[in-house]
Amino acid sequence: MTRAALTLGLALALVSTAGVSQAQVPEKMDYQVMLTDAANQPLADQAVTLVFRIYTLAVGGSQLWTETQSVTTNSIGVVSVVLGSVNPLTVSFTAPRWLQVEVNGEIMSPRRELVAAPYARQADNADRLGGTAAGSFALSSTLSTAGTINSPGNPVDWTKLKSVPAGFADGTDNAGTGDGNSLDAPDGSPVNALYIDSNGNVVVNDDTPFEARLQVRAPRNTTGLHIVADSDAELDMGAFVNADSTSSIVANCGGIIESMTTTVQPTAVVGYGFGVARGAYFRASGTADALHASASLGHSGLFEGGAGVDVTREDGYPALKVENEQLSGVSDAAWFSSAAGVSNDTWTLYSHCYEGRAGTFGKSTDDDQYAVRVSGAGSTAEGLYVWGSIYSTVPFATGALTSRGTEAVFGVTAPNVEITDSGAGRLTNGEARVAFDRIFAESITGAADLRITATPVGAWSGLYVERIDGEGFTLRSAAGEKNVEFHWAAVGRAKDHRERPDITIPDPAEDARIAAEKAAAVKASRSHRTSEEPTTVTRTVGE
């Protein structure tokens, strides 16, 4: 085993002089190292192969330079070499560097940091700026001498400037009121076409800014601010708005100027619309998004007042698409909530259509979570109301509270729309009259469709149904126990459903075909739009 007992190269300087040019600086460095054996005795008069490497870090990092030298140690195990004699030492020493030594294939550890002397190579660049010699620059003390640009006796005048617009002579085209804060329109109307107050607020077409760094007031039937970005690059934007303390942009339309500080929290863009005016209007062509909202915390979109959000779409694309890209944790794609105390006629979410589906809910993963969950105020509160038929591919289940908690119990299914009633009673001298529950009696079609089952309990009896009507039935016993207890059940047809209703069963194959047709139509629409020439749309915003 070989070890490097002492490295002297850390105290040696590059062979250079601060006053010589960079081309004269030798790309070499003296280096000495003492090698000892495993017993810490000098490795004297031994031929060794040394591999030198320079790295950017003490451990790992990038290798910047290397060379290999075969040398012989002296009588005390010392080797003196000149790094760069084989491979020019062109390493830049503007940052810390570490030297690694390998002896006969064995890497010495740790690496040694090159300090002090190697950085003397930078002395040659001390009198340079950007690689240009200091003599190429003028001293500040010489810039005010006669004939120079800063000379008091040689001021710059208009005749010495290049590319001055015609007619723009000094002292003849100073438009404005002379207050130093504003510029008038070329014809003098409006006054203060551009105004900057003492706080740095900029106002267009007015001189009374309030709480806005930039305020643009447009006359009726004109657009207040029009921003166009002629690019389709992903990160190019027509306007980028960021707010961390107040509202960055407030847009008023409809003739009333709204205060800039009425928002509940800092908001990037605030739109106020009055009368028939829209607070915000978003329009997109092709596959572009009319509105894209993204938030790491809080709301991606907050809409208040009026209709809230009015979204329309011309082609087969979704009018509104809400997508959550969070792959872990709990994160809702959309959340609709109404305030406490609103009218009981309030619709937190309302969906209506003339044809097709008013709403579809689907899931791709069976994760033991319901695709749709409807919650009322409590276990006895109304949860879901359906006007129309309900179709399910699995049995209907009801949650029943048992000793193990809530467990599922399944309802009775039948080929017809039927209603049941049941109970218990006792014969008196071989006879009993059973009255139906009022709701059952008023919900069935009548006695003709009724089916009655009665069973004696505790003793034998020749029990039979003597008569059935819409209000109940009569039981008698022809033999056996005349006062026997009995259980009974009645099944009747529901009103308005004497005939079996015609239920439309979803066809997965048909649904897939319709989805494919829609996708093809969307693709064709996109291809058609991208092949068209860009169209300029002129729109007047105001009334």
C-alpha cells in the first residue's frame, strides 16, 4: 500500500508574472509529493506511475484536466513533477479546484484543494475588462476636457444628434400644459391625454387617478384597453397579471366607476359590469382556451353577482371543462356551494337540456368510492328527488343500523311497479277485519290488482280471505283455533303504473358509437380551423 505523506504543491506558485501578457503565461505548475509505504517508510528510489486529475469538487464533481507521468522517487521518497508538461494546464482557477493523485493505480484520498498559488494565473487578467486591456479605456478624468462629450464648453445640441424626427426642434414642439406631469392630444383635445401624478400613477384620458398605477378611461362605444400577443408559443401571453396585496387590474363597464378596493382578498383581475354590460368577456378560436384559471391554493375562479358565469360554445368542444391534475391526496375538481340563509328555492347546481343528457357522472377506477354522493341535512332529511324513472344494473341497497354499524340490506324487485303493506292481527270468534294503511290504500289502483297472504301463528286454523276491497280485507277461520294470531302481507299495483312502464336501457355500444362520432367531428373542426387564414374580428365595447 502506498500513501502520499505530504503534498508540497499547495504552496508552490505558477510560473507566471503579473506584468506579462496572457499568451506568455506558462500553462504549467510545480508539484512535489512524498510517497511512503504501508509502514510509513519513504518509498525511496522507486519507479512509479502517477496520474494527476483536477476536479471541481472535493468529492464527485466534474473532471477538468488529467495527465500521466512516469517518474522515480529520490532517496527520501519525494517526487518532483511539473504539472502540465504532458497535457497543457488550461484549467480556469476562478473557482475552487481539487487535485487527485493516483500512484500505480491506487487513488490517494482525500483530494487536496489547490489554494493560493494556482490562482496567481488570474493576476494576468487583473488589468483587463472583458478581456480588453485597461489602456483601451478612457479615464473618467479625461471625459470633461475640451472637445469631449461632458465638456461644459462643448454641450450637445440638436444638430449633433442623429435620426431626429423632422420638425422636432428643441423648444418648438413642447405639447402639454407645462405642469411637467401631462401630455395633451396633438389637437389639444383631450387635455391630459397622458397624465403622471407625483406618486407615479399613470392615467390615460383623465388626470384624477385613484388607487391605480395605470388607469385607462375610454369614451363610450370604444375599447378601454386592447392587448394582442402575436405568438402561439406556450408561455407567450397577451397579458400577465399578478397580485399579492390588492387588485392588479380592475375593469369597469357600464358607466359606473367602481372602487378598486372592494374585493374581499387580493385579486389579479376584477371585472365590474353594470346594466347589460359584461364584467368580463372571453373568446377563443381554434383549440385555444377562452379562460384558463389555475391556483395552487384557494379558488381557481370566483364569480359573484348576476348570472355568475355564462359560458357558451359554438362547436363540439365542452363549453366548460374543469380538470384537476392532482394525482394524490384529497382535491376536488369542482365545488359548488351556496351561502347560509338563502331561499329554499335556491339551486346550488342546476343543469337543463332539451335533448341528450342533462348530466353524466363516470369513474374509471373501482376504488370503493361512489361516483355520485348525495347528502341531506340528516339521516331523515330529503337526499335525492328524481322526476322520471331510475335504472340500475345492481340491486338497490339501504343502509341499516346493526350491531356492527351500518350494513346494506337489499330491496324487493318485481317485474311490475308494486307497493306492499303488512301487519299482524288476531281472529275473534273466527273472524277479523284488517284495514290498510291510508297511504297504501290511496297509492294502489284498487282491489282488482290486490294480492293478500295471511299466516296463522301459534296454532292451526283453517284461515282464509273472505273479501277484499280498496280499504282492507276480511279473514275467517273454518276450523281449528278461532282466536288465532296471524301475520299478513298485501301487494298492490301503484297508481299510474297499471301497465309496465317502458324503460330505456342504456346501450354501451351505442354510447361508444356516439362518442366516436363526436370525437371525429371535433377533430374535423380543428383541422378546418387550422387550415383557415386568420380572421380579424372588430368589436365595439361600450353600451
